Amino acid sequence: MSTTTGHDIHERTPDTTAEPVRLSLVKPDTRTQAATEGKAPARRRARPLRRVRIIATSEQTRTVGRLAVRHGMYLYGGARIAARRAWDGRTAARYERMMRAYEAGGKLAEAAEWEERGQKYRAARHQRRMDLLTAPVRLAKGTVVAAGVGTGALLGLGGAVALATGDPSDIVAPIGLVIDIIHWAYIIGTFVWGPLMMAAPALGLLALWNTGRNQRSAPQWALPASQRSDGEPITPSVVVLALSHLGISALRKAIKEMGDAGAAMLSPIALAGCGVEVDVTLPLEVSTEEIMGKRRKLAENLGRHEHELYISVAPAARTVRLWIADSGALDEPVPASPLVTDPSMTADYKNGRAPWGQDLRGDAALVSLYQKHVLVTGLSNEGKTASLRALALWLALDATVEFRVADLKGVGDWRMFRGLATVLIEGPTDDHVMEVTHMVEGAFEEMQRRLQAPAGTVFRPLVVIVDEAQVAYGSGVRETYVTDSGTVKYGAPYGGQKATSRYFKAVKGIHDQGRAVNVTIWEGTQDPTDQNLPKRSREGNHIRASLVLGTESQAKMALGDAPVTAGAAPHKLRQGLDKGTLVVAGSGIELPTGAASTTVRTHFIDGDDAVMIADRAKARRAAVETRDKTEVAKERDELTDLLTVMGAQRRVRTPDVIHRLKNLDESHYRGWDGSRLRRLLVDAGEDTNTYDGYPHVRRERVLRALANRSQDASDPQ
């Protein structure tokens, strides 16, 4: 094999037989080249701008900017405050300002008092100025007298020293000592005066800066994060400024004409729970409706969110009452219910009050439930069931109260009332609506029985609770039965909002007369409309409470026109954020003076705590057997049931007997009607009869039917 060295490589002769390389010249695209050449300088020019933008928007730049603005505003604000204080101290501006404010507010006695103070100040100032005219003469006389007395005193002191030492020259020694002190003071002053004069401006600026810092004269966004707050303190000037910028020209003009006395429209700003309260007397040209319609704008002008401002009509004419929450205070949790924290708590249906929550002032919101029909409404998943259940749990601690409960949602929210309620129905189907209807009709019949009792009879309280009542008002289920001839007939609808609805008629009847005999009904419903909450039903309640709603029209349906017109605004609550916050109208709860409603932030009692409270209630009362549809069906003795529901009455109308049988066992007697009841008696050798033209069942015939059956059983064929 042959090898090739590095020299061979460089000296090798080119291979002439190889195919020559052909080079071709390609004309460049001048447009692409021009575009490329044009973009490069543009990119180079854009880079510095991008860097400037990045630097200007960086967090470090914002921090430095806030720092510069903050300390600059401290200095400016301190100078402004010092100038204002100096002006007020040297002039009568303070007295003039207060006098005009009281005059604008019509408080003439206070205005006269401030005028008198101003006159005294001016007289004293005049006297001081007159004293300055004679001050040089008095100063000269005083100087001569002081010099003479001082010299005499020093000579006397020197004479005493000379007598003691025997040296006559000591007579002038004290005068020489004073001269030396003056000399050294001059020497020290020459050294200190220069630096002191140089430092004086800096010390003055530092004093102004410190004044501004103490008063936080910088804007909120420039303050340190630890001192920054979402809302400014509410002062008269803040309220007047917010009102003047509402966009109401008449109001702005009236405030402008008052000058700096706009605060005369305001009552004293008083602390009210987690906020402040102030009454605003409006000018003649401005109505309360105009202010209430500007709630969001006014809240923003006050540095608050809309839900942190409540506007109501005060008792005085042309006056609105503003309650302004501390920023963020309404987002704080409500304390636990006393039912949870106080195991010894008891209830008194007649004289007691249920702890429902806190009002906006932070005071306990207590509710009297004595002979009160209750309606709680609102959007779904906002705390309606928990709010209604909290009242029932408190009342359950009174062993005299009987409960009949229906939950047309059926997810177990009321399951702890098993063993407390005599009836507990849970479920959303048409069958459950039928059962609920029979339960309410049973309460209505109990009410009628009590109304016919002798005067003076005392009845145990009976409270009927229907949660998710909109299911019943929206149901179209009807009773069906087959006649002896095989014809299918339809009875009145169980649910629905019309006058033919059995559920609606029973609720209306209890609303009309139930409270007189301690029979009351509580309903919880969603999304109040005419379709799922009839007008006659909602207006029969004594306590009407609403969680957040979607529209003002729904708010009027829930609470009534008058409370909403006066400022009640459940439709202004925040969905998902104000859970458990109720706007309450009606009797049973203490309302602010002159107000038509109040706002309650309810205590939340979760499922475990509710079970614990229910167990305490069960321990206070005799065992209660709860009837519901989950019981195992058993064979019924129909004649015995008939005698049971008739009780001691001699005769009962047939429809009433059927209702009572259905209340006794709805699943067994669901399809019964007059013909089926008559067939029961005929099979036992008896029959129904008529009385005053109406079909009746006589008790003696039922007793004879039972006797006939017993005889047949003892004498078989």
C-alpha cells in the first residue's frame, strides 16, 4: 500500500480529467433585500422602546414611583395642613365656617353662639394689636429698669464678696463674670448659628413631612401595603363630596350655593355596628327616590362597593338614611349560633325570641315566632333551608310545640326532625305533593276543630313547615278514582296556584284563621313569581324574608311593595357571596325606627350541629313517632280506622272522613271516595246517610258495622 504525506497533498497535480465545476450567477431579489434592509433598522429602533416599556411597567419601577409620590404628598399635605392651622389660628375663619354651617342647617341658636365666639376672638385680637403700638415704649422702660436693678444687684453682691475677702476689687467681680458669660455665649453662637441656619430649612421640611405622614395625606394607592385600605374613613366632607358628584344637577347646585357649609345637610355621623350611619336632609329640588336610584354611584363615590351601602327613608321628611359599612366588614363570617355554643339554651314559643343572626349594626337579630306565619324565599343555594331550619331548631327546644314537616327536595336537610315531628315527608315527586297536601289539609281540619272548641280552650302550638313549596305550587297532579261503573274520574288538583288547588286552599285557610288557635304554617320557596308563589299566599305571612333575588319585581313579590319602595333591596345582594343574608319585613322582628325592613346575616348551623341540637330537643320531650311514606305498609282495619278518625263526633261529613283517613294512611286510602266509603259500610250491613242535604257518616252506624263483623266472625257458616 502506498502512503500519502502532507507534502504529497499540497504538491499533487490536479486531475484534469474531472468534470469542471460550473458556476452560475443568480440575480438577487432586490425587493426582499430592500425589505430585509428596511426591517433591520426598524427592529433596532424598536428595541430601546421595548426596553423602556418593560422598565416603565416593572414592579420595581412602580414601587419606586409609589415611594416618590408618597413622600412628595406627605410634604405637600403637611404644608397644606400647617398652613390651614396657621390661617385658622390667626384669623376668624373657623368661626365663620361653623356659623355658616349652622345657618344653612337652620340651627340659629348654635349659629348665634359661634357668632358670639367670633366676636370675642376679634376683640381679643384687636387688643393684642393695640398693645403692640405701645410695646416699644414699655420695652425701653423695662430695659432701663432691668439694667439698673441688675447692675445694683451685681454691685451689692460684689460688695458682700469684697467685705468677706477684704479685697475692694471684688466689688466688680460679679459684673465681670456676667460680661465673660455674654462673651462666651457670643463665641458659641458664632459657631452654632451658621450650621443651625443651614439645617433650619431641612428641619422645617422634615416637620412638614412628619405632619403629612401622620395624617396620611398621600393617596391610597401610594401608601405602603400595610397601611393601604379599600375605603376612606367616612367624614362629613367625604359624604358631601360623594353627594355632589351623583350627577343630580339640583343637588350639586344646592351644595355649591351652601359654600363650605354643605355638611349642614348631615346629621352627626354615628357608629353603627361594623359601619357608620348618617341622615341626609335633601334640598327642596331633590327627592329621596333620586338618591335611592343612585345607590351604586353613591357607594363608589364613598369608596365602597354597592353591597356596603344601604339607603333607606328616614322618619323625617326629605331625609334619607345612609348606612355605610367599613370596607370589607360584610365579608367577615358571622359568629356561631348560640344554639351551638350554649347547650343550656331553651325556647319559649309565646314569650321567647329565636336567635337568627346579626343585623348590620352587629346586634343580635331576635325573632318572635308566636302565632306568626313565615315565608323565606330567594334563589337556589343561597341558604334558604338553613335559615328556615335555624328557626325550627330553636322552637323545637320548647316541648309544647308540635311539628309537621315536609321537604319537597328530599335530600335529608330535615332528617334530624325524625323523632321531633309527628309527620315528616321527604321527596320531590307528585306522590310527595299529594302527601304534603294531605298533611296541610289535616292541619286545616285541626284548625277548624279548635275553632269549634269551647271558649277559653288552650291549644298546643302546631307548626306546619313546607320547604321547597314551589314544587307544590307548580304541580298539576290530580286525584283519580274509578267509580262502581268503571268510569275514571279526576278530582281537584292537589297542587297549583289557582283557587281550585287543594294545597293552596289549605294554606290560605290556615293564613286566614290559624294563628287564633296556634296553628301556623312556614313556607320556604325559590324564585318568587306569580306562578310558583301566589299573591294571596305570600301576603298572608307575618314574617317575610328574602335572600338574594334576581330582579326588583321579585323583591316586591317576596317582601311587598312598601318595604322595597322604602329601600329594601334583596335584589342588590351578591349571589354566591351573601349566602344567608336576609332582608326581613313584617312583624316579629325589631326594625330600626321608621324603617320598613332590616337586613339579617343569619347564623349558619351545619348538618352535624343541627343533629346535635335536635337530640337536645328530643331529650326535653316525650318520644314522638314520626309518620312518613317510608313506613312499611301494613294491613289496615278499615272499620277501626273509620271509628278512630270520627272520634267522639256523632256524625261527620263524608268528604271530611275521607280526608282524615288519608291523613291517617295516605298510601292505603289514596283512591278512596264517597262510593268506596259507602261500600265499606254496606259490606258490613250498614250505610251512609244524608243530613241537611250533605252525605254524612254516623258513628252509631260504624259501631253497628263493627258489631256485625264481630258476630259474623264468631258464627261462621
